[in-house]
Amino acid sequence: MLAEFEGVVSGHRDGHGFVVRDDGQPDIYLPSNEMRAVLHKDRVKARIVRLDRKGRPEGRVTEILERSDAPIIGRLLQESGVWLVAPEDKRYGQDVLIPKGATGSAKPGQVVVVELTEPPALYGQPVGRVKEVLGEIDDPGMEIEIAVRKYGVPHEFSQAALAQARALPDHVRPTDLRQRVDLRDVPLVTIDGEDARDFDDAVYCEPAKVGKGKGWRLLVAIADVSHYVQTGSPIDVDAYDRATSVYFPRRVIPMLPEKLSNGLCSLNPGVERLCMVCDMLIDAKGEIHAYQFYPAVMFSHARFTYTEVAAILQNTRGPEAQNRKALVPYLLNLHDVYRALLSARNRRGAVDFETVETQIVCDESGRIEKIVPRTRNDAHKLIEEAMLAANVCSAEFISQSKHPGLFRVHEGPTPEKQELLRNYLKALGVGMTISDDPAPGEFQQIAAATKDRPDAQQIHTMLLRSMQQAIYTPINSGHFGLAFEAYTHFTSPIRRYPDLLVHRVIKAILHKQKYQLPALPTPGEAHAKLSKRLASRVKPPTQPVRKPSADTLAWQAAGLHCSANERRADEASRDVEAWLKCKYMREHLGEEFSGIVTAVTSFGIFVTLDAMYVEGLVHITELGGEYFRFDEARQELRGERTGIRYALGSRVQVQVSRVDLDGRRIDFRLVTGNDDVVLRAMRDKAGGGPARDEAPARKGGKGGRGAQRPASGAAAAIPELKAAVRKAAGKKGNSKGRPPAPKSKRGRRG
């Protein structure tokens, strides 16, 4: 009998699906007929029944172990007198039948939440009832209402938490000041973005003697959320469930009730606030000479924006500086300590790639007005370095005290990703590589050495993609990207639960006590998914491992929960942004734009538009009437006949051809404009010299295939070349260009 395995069904919008195995083995393909009796997220038992023509395993569901209780969101439709809901998430693959009496108050076309009453069967569709009516598809904010339910983001506080929040005071009381350092006369200030509403952190800096030399005293004051949110209280339970605030364009789903997040805990200007302070002495080289933690009361002397501080630092006699004359010296002190901390960062070899982040600007109705790049100026970097310093001190303080806590761990690249990166750097002729046990500085050196190359952006993208995601865990193994031996999150307790736990641990250590985690709720689906993903990273132990204590297991569970919900928040935010971008691009159907290739797959290239900062897919069938081979080492598609290449960083001209709002997908069509690209590629293939956008050949190498051919070979190829151009311009969907079936269902890129 063939071996059976358990896993979770992951549907695909094209009708087939996969079983994501519990044992971490590769996903198993399920053909569309196997998906009739199951739905996306169902837990099943399956077995492999055959290999397809490419040698990939194909499975059959032998038993349905557990039906998913996740709600299905979709639009209520009436077809030939039959009510049904078409799921918004196309991975479900089947419409849900709704009996006449189960539609509630919903009207045709409205977006609803459905609860299943009958699961699908081999010859029958799933049946359900309307549980909640969200409204019309074009209602402002509908994309957020869909996303919070689709990803299971808690978006309503419990009545007990709201009641507890209402009972809190509106301001700091005299009794709250006991055993606190009074910093109300210290000109602490907040520096945040223009649209910030909650202020976690305030900073102050003054020159100081450090040892025998000059240096600075840097104060980082963080909102003391732990004073108001007691362990195990209703607010704490809700905060743990959320684990993080979720940020959408025009809306935030906060971790804490608004009375705390925007009021009592927020370091608003001109009011007294309780805080936890990391008080540091930093020497001229940017090294932290000494530090201490203590609870305090503060009074924010100003609420600065990044733009305002950058303007003051640039011109200390300008209008912005004149408006804040009394505080300018302290900003200059902050800038001085920042430069020292930055020099220390460079010596450590911390990874610091310049990437483009974007901001969606919406109008009052929620429609995108424009998408603009977020520029990081010295004010952003100043605050970032101050927060990093406080986080490092927190990690060291917890580590030296031997108290359990959550570290922010970022491990180096896996051996598989290292090998992929080495092959890529070699293929592009980069004269540097990484060692078998790479240090962060090696990545930074490659980035610095290649920054002036025309393909610098694609090289830096690959360096970033070789990194692993950071997680929260009680087992400290350092932060690879930042090049710290120990690192944690201390600076944002209003919006991140791990920071709140770190505050509680630091307070316990100060009082020579031990912080005890509360009984935590049962981990959810996001927790389970991340747990399996992390398990696949773990190397088998070379010697017997001691069984972890119950305390360690509890902290591991808390770290896993917070890491998973951080991913969930990111996915929900990306989903909303993708929806908004699709609605935005529907207004630009048929228009042409220039762009850059930001991802290459076996089935096409993803292009990000220069003017819009929107990404879309040029399917391989839109690249021309020839066979394209995917080169994983070079991260490029190359035409077999013409030799034309599409690689990371290639510049292209595209037309917006299709927008699928439900699928959150934008399709582009390649616009050649003229025959130059193909002519250059054919000439290169025939030996007439490299294409203009190609990376330089490696020195001392043998040259590419055909490098010794006479130049006349290009001229001889021109009739064939012209025919190829005509064919590419007039033919779409050539079966030769059909992509192979994707290897995995995860994400658009595979």
C-alpha cells in the first residue's frame, strides 16, 4: 500500500490545487477533479498516485480530516433563480449555493460573508448561509473589510477590553509618578512621519565626557504601555491576539484601544507621559560605553516631522530652524551622535541596501490619487540609529540577566540560497562572492563594489532575496543583517506585542523579580503555517538535545505567535495595496509605460512601472513567438532563436492589457516599439558584440559561445531576424512559449 501523509489543501485560481505536507516535504499537486470534494484550507490525508510527464508527484485525497471553519467572502449573485456566492478568493475554486431563506438582508451584487452549512461533494457544490453583509463592492474601505476577514485579522475589541479602556484615566495621575525619574524639564522630542498618530518614542542628546574622551549622552524614552496594560487583563488578551497593529492606506487596526494608542500612552507634545528610558553614553567612535534603564515621567517639548528635521539639519538659519530656535542645538547633537553610530555600523559591516519604498496617497473616497516613493533622509536614519542602539541595550540587558525573553533573530542565508547567490554572481561576472559561512560585511562589500554598475539594482535585489526573514524567539542567535550578537524590539510597545513583553521583562529585572507569561490562547492557523516553515530550516542535531523547560516552550510559543501574526498583518496590507493598485490601473488600460524587470520566473517577467510604482506580469506568451528558456543562475529568460534576454533590471516598454481585481493581478503586454532590441540580440548571438544592456563579460574568460565567429554572421542572419520580428509583433499565445506548470502554489512568482 502506498504511503499516506497529512497536510492542508491550498487551492489555485486555475482549478487545481496542492497539499502542503505537514512533514515539510514538497507540496503535492492535486488535479482539478481531486479538488471537487475539498476546499482551500481543508485538512486532508492523501497519497501520491503517479508522476506527471515532468516527473512531479501527483496526489489523491484519501480522507478529509477537518473542514476549514474560515469564513468565505464573496459577492452574492442570482443566476436563473439560483442564489450563489462567488468567492473573492479564487483559490476556493467553487461557488457556494445559498438557499432562498439563507440570504438574510443581502441584495444581489453585495459583498457578504458566508458560513458553510454543507461541504462540497464529488458531484455537489458547497452550500452556505449569509452570515454578514459588508456592503457594495465600490464602497470606500471595502478592500479593508474584505482583507481583515480573509486573513482572520481581529478587528473588534472585546467588550471587556473596551470597558477596561474607558475606566482608565485621561491623564497621568500623581500616584503614577512614584519611583520614577522626573525628566519633565529635559527637552525630549518626537520625530515621526506627517501622518503618524501614535508616538512611541522620544529622543534627547547632549555632549558628554565618555571615559577620557568626548562623546554623547543619548536618551531614548519609550511609552510605558506596561504600566497601564497588566498581564492577563482583557486589554492584554486582545493585544496578544492581535500581536501587532495593522497598517492600511487611510486606516489602522491598532493593537491597543484608541484611548491608549492615541491618548494615554502616546507621547503627544505638551502633556505629561509615563515612559521607560534607555539612557546611554556613546563614545566618539559610536560605541555604547554604558547604559541604564529606568521608569520616568516626561513632557514632550515638540512633535517634529522627518521633513522638518531634515530641513533644519540642512539649513540651521532657514525658516524651519527659526521656528524651533530653542531646540535646534539638541537636534544638532542628535545628528552628531547619529554620524558616530553610523560609522560604528559601517565598521560592523551591517547590511544596508538602498531600496525604494512607496506610499499610496488616497483621496477622501479611498481612491488612489498617486503612488509616490518614500525618501529616507537624515532624520529617518537618525531615529533609526537611536532606536537600534536602545534595542541592542535591551537585548544585552536581558541576556546578561539570564532572564527569558524574546529576541529579534535574523539568521544568515541557508546553504541553498548561498549557492544560488554564488551562481548568480558568477554568471554576471561579479568578481566577488560569499564564503561558506558568510558574514554580513561580505554582502555589504559586494553591494558597495557593484553600486556603480548598470545592473546594480538587480544585484542588490538578489543579495536581499538571499536573506531569511527575521523572527521572535527566546533562543538568541544574533541578527545577521544588522550584525548584532543580540537584538530585540523595545521601542514600539504601542504597536508591537513583543516590545510590550520586553518592557515587562526589563521591569522585572530592575525589581529583581521574574516575569511570568500568562496562559496564552491556542495558536491559530498563521502560527501553524510559520511553525512548519521554520521546522524545515532546522538542521538535525548532531548530539542529544536537552528537553526544553515549560517556561522556554511558553516563550517559544509566544515568539512564534508574534512572528506569525506579523506575517499575517503584512499579507493583509499587501492584499489591500494590490486591490487599490488594480483599481487604479483599470483607469489606465491600454496606456503604455516604461518599466524595469523586478522578477523573472519560468512563466514570465514581473515589471514595475517607473512612473506608477505598480508591478504587473508580462506572461511568457507575450514575449514573442519563440521558445524562452529560464536560467535560474542568471535570473533571466533567454530566447533560443534570437538570444534576446529579459533579466532582473532590464528596461522594457509595456502596455496595460488586463486588470483582474478579484485575482489582484495586473497583466502587461510587451511593446517593442521598433526592432532594435531583437536586432541587437540576434547580432550578439551571431557574434557581433554584446547587447547594450548586458553585464560586462568576465575578464580573462573564454568569451560567450560564438565569440570567435566572423562579424558577417550577423548580416547573414538578418533575413531570419526580420521574419522573427514580424512574427513576434503579430503573434500572441504561441504554444511554444507556454510556461511549464508551476512548481509551487506559493505566491504569484511560482
